[in-house]
Amino acid sequence: QVQLVESGGGLVQAGGSLRLSCTASGRTISSYAMAWFRQAPGKGREFVASINRIGGSPVYADSVKGRFTISRDNAKNTVYLQMNSLKAEDTAVYSCAAGRTIRADTKNSDLWDYWGQGTQVTVSS
């Protein structure tokens, strides 16, 4: 069992930056692909970015490509999402997910095994 806890969300002005962290406990995440998803009010869960087990081959949604960077530190059991040039449409609850056997580029949220509670990101325009 893997427990995931996100942090780093908050209120930021458009054009600003935030760095989200997702810290795991219970198991080492080195055996897991990791991803970030987000859910805006009234919308479904949306894939944001994912990274493979050794920290390579990051995949991004078109809407965040060039602005967001996903990374991981397996020694710290933590995954990060650096978000730059934030826009009002980035406002959402951001959640991290862990997948034991799936491909790291899986964008279907139903296929990921473990989820954190999420952290709110609000971008004011």
C-alpha cells in the first residue's frame, strides 16, 4: 500500500510559479510510475504529466507543455511538479498518482493504483 500526500498548492497571480510536491510513504516509489492529474470545478479529472520509474521519459498534456516540469527523487520518495507561467485555466485540485505495473505514459486515470488527497491551486487573473 502506498500513501501519497501532496503539498505546495496555493493562490498565485497569473504568470507566477508554484512547485507541488507529492511525498509517498508505506512503500518506496522507485517501483512505481508517477503522475499528476488535476480536476477543475465542474470538470472531470485531467491528465497533466507523468514520469517513468527511473525519472525519464516525461509526458505532458498539450495544455501544460513548455510550462510545467515533472521530476522525481526516489531517494526522498517524492515527485515534483514545477509550474511556471500559470494561467487562470490552470486553477484546479492537483493530485498525484502512482502506478505499479502500468506504462508511465498512461493518461487514463482509472488505471492508476494509488492517489493522494489533492492540493488546491488557484490562479488569479
